[in-house]
Amino acid sequence: MELTRARQGLRQHGMKIYKERRTVLGIEADYLCRGYHYEFSMLWGLVKAEILQRIRSYLSISPGGSLEVYNAKEGDGS
């Protein structure tokens, strides 16, 4: 639902994401804004921080509160 609202907001401002890709370093996107082509990239560390912030917001957890995150590379610790 939030993604839909975000895309609608982009459209209202004359923007469209036309290519997205995941790389070793992060996420990259190519987008069109008022006829001009641009690129955007976000490193995985920033992606993780943004996701954690949004999860805390949804769950009403304070920024200092504990939110354990599963890391697929490290496994589940068992």
C-alpha cells in the first residue's frame, strides 16, 4: 500500500521509475523526470537503516528500543 502511494506521488510530480536493479553494493534505479533521465543508488547499509526505522514506526518501538534483525548471511545462530 505504501509503495502504491509512493508511485502515485512520483507520477503527480512528473516522475517515473523505469528500471530497478539490486547489486552487490545496493539498489540502483533509473528514472524519468520531466523528460530527463536520472540515476539513483542506495547502499545496503542505508536501505537496512531505512527499513528498520519504518518497522519501528509501524510497531511503535522507540529508536533506542531493541529490534532484532535476522541476517541471512549469518544464519539464525543455531
